[in-house]
Amino acid sequence: FITGFFMGSIFPGSIGWGTVEFPSLSVLVSGFLMAANQTGTGIITNTLGHFLNQTALILQFLTGCMILIFILLMILRKNSKIEEAF
């Protein structure tokens, strides 16, 4: 639940924020973010499939990673050109 909350709260806004901050590279930025999301989804799906006995530990690790990413994006948001980035 916590991982989904933090991922859901930053993903749509991060694409919009990236394209506003880097307008000349908007296609590259949004494409890179979508590719990163798909790659991460594929990697974690395979990881969870191979280590079924350690699902709780993996999900705790993912939750910690998402909290760190959320904090980093909130720090980057301070100097953003748009108010409603996230």
C-alpha cells in the first residue's frame, strides 16, 4: 500500500514536471521516465517471481526506495517553474 501510494503520487506529476523544466527535451524526458517505469516494473516482477519466500523483505525495500525518491523529488520541486508539479 505504501509503495503504491508514493509511486502513484509522483509518477504522473514527474512527467509533467520534467517536460515543463526541460521543454526542448520534452519527448526525451517523458520517454525516459516511461521507459524507467516499465523497466522497473519488469525487474521487480521477475525478482518477486524468483524469490517468493522473501516477498515481505523485497516490498519493504521497495517502500524505502520509493520514500527516498519521493523526498528527492520534493526537494527538486522547491525551485520548480510550475506550482502543481506533484
